[in-house]
Amino acid sequence: MARDEERHDPKITVGEHLDELRRRVIYALVGLIVAIGVSAIFGQELLPLLRRPFDRVMVDMNLQPELKLLEVTAGFTTYLKIVLIAGLLLSSPWVFYHIWRFVSVGLYPRERRAVLWALPASVGLFVAGALLFLLVFSAYMLKFFIGFATWMGLDPQIRFQDYVGFMTTMMLVFGVGFQTPLVVLALARMGLVKVSSLNHYRRHVVISLLIFAALLTPPDPFSQLSLAIPMWLLYELGVLLAWLSMRKRSRR
């Protein structure tokens, strides 16, 4: 197949390219600011959602569900952190859209179609991973660590900012981990790996995923497996998508 497809606008100058970049950055920042403002307005509704796993675990273990504030400014700064992360998640489709609009100027039509498909898929997978941790796995992790502390005869006194930091960090880790099928598909489409190699080295990939999960999650088997197993399943999905893509390309 010839690679003489016309780009979107081959006559665009460097100055026009910089103007387009400036315009897209401004649009993206405006969307981000609006999303942060909306998150700040509804921030009180976000906090109970974030606290729900902690409260449920503490009640199940007959403990008082209290988060401690040991610094004067801790409540305010942690609330800002929650609002900022919620604003980033809320505005991510808008921001990624303008990133795509800027990048698409210099892409071939076939490349633009691939990027247009990949960006919303990436956002969707990230949000799915973050929500999976928040709604499912977080309670099991909290129950393990708090239960271990009580087994040692300790009285869990958890700081509010530490809890929020743990939850948001793990949501980020799960969101990034859920990009696995897109990474596998992209490597295959770029010709860097073959589907046969992905199948042949599956055992090595599984070990690598376990190591990755061990580095990014708390040091307990459940936390590591709760990230490694979904990533392995998503890897298999990526292999399947890569096989379908290569099959379609060979037919074409």
C-alpha cells in the first residue's frame, strides 16, 4: 500500500502550528478550570464516596470510623487535592479531545482514525480502573491492613490526609495499569512485537506483571494480585485485539 496519503494540512506554517497549539492549550485549561470549579462545588458529595470503603470496613470490624486531623491546614489542603483530582478526571475527555485536534494536523488520515479511537478508549480504561479500585478492591485492602493492626493489638489511628493519599494513589495506579490492552495493541500495530511473540512469552509477561504490581501496591499478596490479575486479563484482551487487527490488515 502506498504511503502517499495527504496529511490534514500539509501547507501549515510553523507560526500557524504554534498558534494552534496555543489555542488548544487555552481551551484545555479553561475546561480544566471549569471542571475543578464544578468539583469544588460538589466536593462535599465526593468526600462520602471516597470515605465509604473506610466507613464500611471500620463498622464491620466494630471500630469507630474516625479519620484524624493532626495539622491545622490538613483538612483544607486535602480537600483541594480531592477537588483537583476530581477536576482532572472530569475534564479528561475535553483535554484529550483538544490534544487529538492539535496532533491530528500532522497525521495521515489512517493515523487520525487510530488516534481518534485510542484516546476515548484510554480515558475509559483509566476511569474504569480507578472506579474498580474505589468500589471493589479498596475495602479488601483496608480490611487487611486495619485487621492486621488490630491483630497486633494496636489501635488504628488513621490520618485523613494519609487515607486520601492512599486512595488517590491506588486509583491512579489502577487507572494506569488498565492501559495494558492499548499498549499491547499499539506495539503490535507499530510492528515492534508479533502476536506469536506475545503468545510465546506469555509466561514472562505474567511474571513481569506480578513484579509491576508488587512495586506499585502495598506489600501484601491480595493487593498485588488485585492489580496483577486484571492487568493479565487486559493483556489477553490486548493480544486478541492485536490478532484481530493483524488479521484485518493481512486481508486488506
